[in-house]
Amino acid sequence: MPDQGTLEIRNVFKRFEVAGRTVEALSGIDLSVAPGEFVSVVGASGCGKSTLLRLIVGLDRDYDGEILLDGRRLAGPTLDRAIVFQEHRLFPWLRVEDNVALGLLKSALPAPEKRKLVREHLELVGLSAFAGAYPAQLSGGMSQRVAIARALVNRPDILLLDEPFGALDALTRAYLQAELRRIVRSEGITAVLVTHDVEEAIFLGDRIVVMHPRPGRIAEILPVDAASGQDRASTSFAHLRETVLTGLGAGHPALPGRLAA
Amino acid sequence: MSAVTIIPPAGEAAATTEPKRRWNGLILPAVLILLWEGASQSGLVDDRLLPSLGTVAGRGWSELADGRLAVDIASSLARDVSGFAIGSALGIPVGLALGLSRTLDRFVGPTFNAAKQIAVFAWIPLISVWFGVGEAAKIAFIALAAFTPVVVNTWAGARSVPRTLGEVADVLALSRWQRLTRLEIPSALPSIFVGLQLGLIYSWLATVGAEYFMTIGPGIGGLMTEGREHFHMDLVILGVLLLGGIGLGLNKLAALMETSALRWKRY
Amino acid sequence: MTNLDLDRVAFEAAVAERYRLSGRRFGARAGAGVAKRAGTIAAALIFPASLFLVWQVASLFDLVPAQILPDPRLVLATFREFYDTGDLAFHARISLLRVLQGFALGAGAGLLLGIAMGLSRRVREFVEPLFLALAQVPALGWIPLVMLLVGIDEALKVIIIAKAALIPVTINTSRGILNVPRSYREVGEVLTFGRWQTLTRILAPASVPTVFTGIRYGLTNAWLALVAVELLASSEGLGYLMVWGRQLFQLDLVIMAMIVVGVIGFLLDWSLGLVERRLQRWEAAGS
């Protein structure tokens, strides 16, 4: 459906100064994401996958290379890119509906229109009944759903997800993965998910980007055909999982490096 | 100097007091009052030093009847509230500015921290030279006493706005004003209330001090000074009771305001 | 740091850069640290230096009457005179002695009372309400009463100062003990600790930070109360110097005494702050 949401990452490098030494967090990242595509990025801790997300969303602007959204170079956060963090990061002093409405603060829409959007998105994540609750009254899974509504309410071109279900229990996680797939499909939105959960990556992604650490780089990119991604119990799913795990293992030494002296 | 007496919340053990046992708290005061009354009635102690309860109550009643007591209480309260209002109205913006601006924090913060080391009563001689010994000087002093804790706590609250939430504001591209009203002020609010409560305690202390040192005009401090000069112990004890009672009332009021403003913290 | 999580480092580095925090956590080199420190100190001095300059210029050109704000050089000269004659040391010593006596008394009693209230539910039930009620009366409020009972000599000052220190020490001590997390006590139960072991191995170390915070507030309060009683009733001490200067309209003396009060107050608080940081080292390491 959308003609917008083409993400181009060209030859991106990112370096940090740690204890007086330079560490290469990302090295020559090349990736393009088509409109409406769902890309999962998997990798062990320290492969720079979250760093990549922070560059795309614009929280970190200090890198070499090019990151283009619909052909425009990005300069700082704008509302066409939304992110869901691992922690829900809701404002504890705002009710659920006001937290979602935060995403529309910068929007020029008239107030009734905004209210309607907030209502629709709460419905989308199944939390209409909790519009007036404070974040502290919600469970972890519910909070994360509010965070997803907050990210989507402004109808961004691209949705970035930084281990969004990493802090949830297994049952809630499986439920929310299904929910997320339903939501993203129905909105037809472009999405990039960062995770270390291989099954999650296969279940949600159209393509899987496997990253290796030190320096953070793309090892391989695997397509997920629609049939095998649907059913976790299928042999094709299991086969793909083995492939990804092997891909991760090859660049993943048994003992994580000895960067810190 | 800001002596910040934050009372830590009572823990789980304290919260388990059964209602019936609460009455135990009245036993000790009752015993003390009985001893006091007995000593005073029996003449064991000079009743000029320890007037009986009846005498104190009688003094309270006669002061109330001729309208003087009401004037004293009203004057002290009016002074306290005006000074507190001025002090906190200045203190909150100053604290926010120090907490949110890295530049101000670096350039003005240390000076403020140095100046607050001067025990607040040490300002009285200077303030009485600058403002005289009338109402203006008293209110200026009370405002100063409230100002310091309000600034200190607002400052601390504003500088510890969670960075993770700051990033949410970045990602949502909030304007400076939206950031201030949706994120920074609400996030600092619990700290600001701690500051206001302390400010209230300090301004009440300063009200008493101002009335001792700058003795023109009615007030509870004046009443007690008079009681001391004429050796009217009943008047002095009446003053002590009033100071405690009103201080308690003001604190309860502040706590009430805090709970209603910080509803989101209740869950 | 055995397992360096690059994402986490990346996150923190990015955050630190965006909020321009000091790089000390990330192991900035010592030389850079010294330069940064010097910069911080320089920045801190600019504002007071310019205030001082305005004050000096205003005095030079008689923009403010000397009865309102004396020439800073006069304040300095007064300081030198009081310093050379030993008068300053005399008055400061008296004030310090008073505050230490009152503080020792008040904090000692506060510790005992606080421990009793923290450990024994019965003591807490019987004593705490009365204690909290009496704590509502500002320290100054007791002055006329104590004056009538013990006169205006040293006893008055020590009692008022002790009362000022007593309240925060008692409250923090009892709350510090009460707020030791139940989970810690349960560890003790599982390890079948006796009363003494529970006290020395669990309750005491876990409550020390809160208790010490109370002690620090107590000292600050004691210094505050000292200035107040000396202003009201004294013929020696720093507070008296201020009253005296005020009566003679010698504002240079008043301001000098104020500064000395501030410096001593700072040093008292700072020295306890040093001890406090040592006591709470394990807290910083955990966060």
C-alpha cells in the first residue's frame, strides 16, 4: 500500500572512544529496506544492532556513511520514524491516552481528529478499556502495547523496534509477537526489528539480517518465505532457525572478546 | 544553610500497627500530664515555673476572649504564608533553570551552594539593616528561608529527569515548551513538593525567628517574648502549643496537596 | 567489565555526548580530568567574581551608601584586624564548642532513642506519637520556655542546640532500622542468625546510610540553632559579633561574621560528607 518508507543504509561506520581506545561498533553496513517490508536484525550482544537503530531514528548523528529515508538524508529525529524501546518508556504522570497523544503533540491536526486517532490506535492494540489508567497500573505487556500505539499514532513511514519484547515473559512475548504481526500487516508499515530471539526474527521478518560483532557487520541476509514464517511448528521454520543459528555461531566465539582490560 | 530534614517514609514494619495499639501512643502523654498536674496542684513545684493545665487553658481563654490571640495567630500566619509564597514563587523557576541549563548549573550553581551554607538566621542583622524591622523585613527573611530548600530540591528534581524519557521526547520531536510542561516539570514534581514541604517547615521556623528578633507588631513570637519578660509561664506554654499545632496543620495541608497533585504515584 | 556489551557502551557514550556529561565513567585520561576540573572551578568562580566586581565598583563610586553595603576592602580589613588580634579565633572557638557540646548531647540521645524506637515495637508505639508531636514545635519555639527554666547561660544554648540535632537523628535512626528490607531479614532467618548477629550483620550495616544522613542533618540543624541562640542571648560567639556589629551599624563586621558562619558551616557539613561517602561506598558500587 504505501509508496513511502524506503530506507537506504549505505556504507555506514560508527566508532566510539572507550577508555581512550577507538572501538568500531559498525563497519561498512549496507542495507536497503523496501516500503512495507519487515526486516529483522539478529546478532549477539555487542554486534551493534541497537546502535544501528539509534542511528536510523536519529538519536545519534555522529557516523560515517549515509542513511536515507525516501532519498532524503536524515538529520535528527522526525515524526516519520517511530521507535519502540525495550523498556516501554511511558511517562508515568500521564494517563494511557495522554501517553499515546504525546506522539501527536507536534501534529497540525485539529483536536477532534487527534482524539479520534488516539482512540483508534488504542483500539488497534486492544487497550480501549484502559485509556484512563496510569502506566503503573498496567502489566509489562500492556505497557509495551501502549508504547506501540504511541509509536504508530502519528502514522510514521517506518517503525523501529529495539528488542521490544525482551523484558517480557515467554507467554506474553508470543502473544505480543502475533499482535505486532497483525498490526504491522494491517497498517502496511515498513519496520526494522532488532532482537536476539531468532524465532521472533523469523516469525515477524520478511528478511533476516544476521550481524557479527567486533566490528559490528552484516554477515548474511536470509529471506523468509511467507509459508515457513507463519508456522513455528513447521519443518521449514525449524530449518531456517538452524540456518540462522549457524550463521550466528560462525562469527560468535565461545568466549566474548576481551575488549575490556 | 539548608538543613534538610526529609523524614523517610515508614517502612512495612511501621505500617503494620494495629488500630487498637494506636491508643498506646496516648498513654505516655497522659502520664506526663498527670504528673505535671499533680506536681503543680500539690505545690511541689513553684507554679510560676509549672503552671497547672487549668491556668494555661484559662490564659488561652482570656487571650482569646479579648481578641488578642486571634490577632497574633492571624498576623503570624499571614506573614508565614506571604513569605513562603514569595520564596517558593522565586525558588521554583530558579531551581528549574539551574537544573535544566547546564550553563547556569556550572556558572551560578556553585555560588548558590556556597551562599546556602550561611545559616539562615545569620541574614537577620543584614536584612534588618536593609529592610528595617517592620513587616517587609520579616517577610523578606521568611521568603529567604523558604527559597533555599525549594531551590535545592527543584534543582535536584530537574537535573534527574530520566534520560530514557528525554530520548522519547527527542524521538517525538517535542518543542522546548512541550518538553518542559510534559516531561521536565512533571518529572521534577515529586522533588519540588519535597522542597515546598521543607520550605513550609523552614518558613514557620523563620516566622518565629523573625518575630523574636524584629519585635514590632503582633504575632505568636511576640506573645511568647512578652510572656518571658513578665515571667508568665502560662503564656509561654500557650505559645509553644500554638507553634506546634499550627506547624502540624501546615504540614498536613502540604502533604494533602502533594497527594492530590501526584495521583499517578499512588499506584 | 568482563563481558563488554558494545550496545550498552554505545548507548551510554551517545547519551553522555548528547548530555555533555563528564567522561570520567568512561575512563578519561588523568590529564584531561585535571583540565576539566580546572575548567569547572574557573566557571564556578566567574559569577561570584563578577558579583564582587559590581560590589567593589558600586562602593568606589558611592552608588550604594556604606550603611547599606560597606566597601569590600573594609570587610577585608575588619577580617584582618579580628584575625590578628585573635578575637575571631576567640569567638569562633566559643561557637564551635557550643555546637559540638549540644550536637554530641542531641545526637547521642537521638541515636539511643532512634535505636530503641527502631528495634522495639513497644517503644515505638508508646513514645513515637509524643516525640513527633514535640518535634512539630520549631527549635526556636522552645527558647522562651527554656529561658524561664534555666536562664540565659550556657545551659540554654546547649539545650536548644541539642534539641535541634535530636530530631533528625532520632527519626532517621528509627526509620533507617525499620526500612531495612524484609528480604534481608529473611536471609538472616534462613541462616539462623541470632538476635546479636541479626543486629550486627544485617540491621546495622543496612541502616547506616540513613542513620548517617540523619546525623549530617543534625549537625546542620545544630549550627543553625547555634546562630539563632547567639543572636538572641549571648555575649560571646559569632552570633553575638553580628548583633554587636548591627548595633554599632558596622556592617563590615556583620558581613565578615556571616562569611565566617558560612565557611564553618560548610566545613562541618563537608567533613561529615566525606565520612558519609566512605560509609556508602558499597551503595555506589551496586548502582
